[in-house]
Amino acid sequence: MRKRLPFGLKTENALSLGALIVLFVLSSIASPYFLQVQNLLNILKQVSYSGIIGLGMAFVIIGGGIDLSVGSMTAFIGAIAVLVVNWLGGGAWAIAAAWVCALALGAVSGLFNGIVVTKGRVAPFIVTLGTLAIFRSLTLYIGNAGQFISQSDAYGNMGMSSVLGVPTAVWVFFVLAFLLSGLLNRTRYGRYVCAVGSNEKVATYAAISVDKTRLLTYVITGVMVGFSGVLLSSRMNSVNSSNTAVNFEMDAIAAVVIGGTPMTGGRGTIWGVVIGAIILGMINNMLNMLSVSAYLQGTVKGLVIIAAVFIQRDSSRRGSRA
């Protein structure tokens, strides 16, 4: 029986939480600018967009799947949101309609991934690798490989807005984390997701609808992509069809893994994803402050992911021996 920590954390999150604290202290020593409030808020804002996607990705990975399409899906949904805002004149109703369209499109896109995975019996890696190409291709085609530029100042203001001095995207990130943590830890569906990811056959014998449970994880991820797509496109007040949200899938998966969720599925926490996303943001921030080449930052991120997987594997082995 795993011990519970506050806020839905578990003992396997203790290592990532400790890493966050150590990294925070080291960053504070390495740069006098790190502890400035604006810098800390910038870190949180930067990680919010991929972090929101990571919240949904946690459900997919815990349920035994993977979704590589989320970056391209974010660009596609963000582009559609901009088109809706422009088409409806850019006012408050236009922005509301963009939100509705983005969340609905995200849910449908996730549903498509989930149906092909569960009903088509195709490996999630292959399915989402294919839809990664599809969503990016559609975005490039609709935008003629150019930019989708919003004609609404209100849309851009929404993306740059803040509440009590904290960027809106950060608030959305933490509110969604709170809600999804409750869904995972305090509902029957959350227990089903863990059961399916832990052992699909046993879950079937326990009368759990494996296909339905796993399909809904992709729908949840699609909805999270919808949130991220609107927030990201409104922040820039535009979407670049070729490079918006590139590598978001890696950032989302990295946040999940660093936060203590094993790629084999079966267990994990939402607040662990939040910790993982913040760790990635702090690493990127320090690399920038130390003037490390942007071309090497991906190398550091890759090494961090590999290290997190190795640490999880060793922890699991020690736990099984105990």
C-alpha cells in the first residue's frame, strides 16, 4: 500500500519533488536573476502550455498508451481558433465560439485517436505518429505554409492577461491539474485507468470496459490540447503553421515521466506532472541564463528524460524486492 502525500502526491513523487527543491536552490545560487518574481512567473507561464497537455498525457500513459500527435494537434486547433475569431468579427462572442470550437475539436480529435487504437487494434505509437503527420499537414495546407494571424486585439489581450499578477495560462494550468487530480484519485474512472494500464487482462476479468476506459483517456488529452491551443494562439495572437507547438509531445511526455509516472503505465499522479513540467522549465531557464546554446538544450532535456526512466526502473526493482 503506497503512502499518500498531500495534494494527491505519492511516495514515488518524493524523488521528483526533491529534485525540484535541489534545482531551485542551485538555480538561485547560479544566477541572481532567478529569484526575481517576473522570472519565476515567466517559467510557470512557459511550461503551462505543454504542461496542460501533459495533464491529459498522464491519463493516456497511465492507461498504457501514448499520444505523439499532441504538438501538431495543438497547432491545428490553435489555427482553427484564430480562423473562428476572425470569421466572427473578433468580439467577445467570437472568442467564446473559438473556445467552444477548440475544445470540441480537441475532443473529436482525441476520440479519433482513441477509436483507431481501441477498435482498430493498432498500436498507439503508430496511430498517433500518423495523426501527428495529418494534423501538421492540414495546418500547413489550410495556411498555405504561412501564418494564421488574428485580427482581434481582444483575443491577443486574453492570451497576455493575468489575474492577481499571475498569467491566465498559469491559473488554467493549476485549475485543470486540481480537477484532473480529483478525477484520477477520487473517481471510479480514475481507478479503472490505473487498472487497465497495470494489467489489461485482469481489468477485463474485473468487468472493466478496457476499450471505453482507454478511449476516454485520448478524449481527455484532446480536450487539454484544445485548452492549450487557444491559450498559445491567443498569447502570440497568431499561429505559425510550420513550427507552432513543435516538440510539445516530447515536453508533455517528459513532464509525465519526470513527475514519476512510468512509461509502462498503471500508476502516476497529476501533481507529479506539474512538478515535472516545472523542473523542465527551470532547466530551460537556467540554460538560457547561462548562455548555453539553444541547439544543446534538447540534448540536456533528452538526458533528463533518460535519467528519469532509469531512476524509475531502479526504484521499481527495489520496491518489488521489498
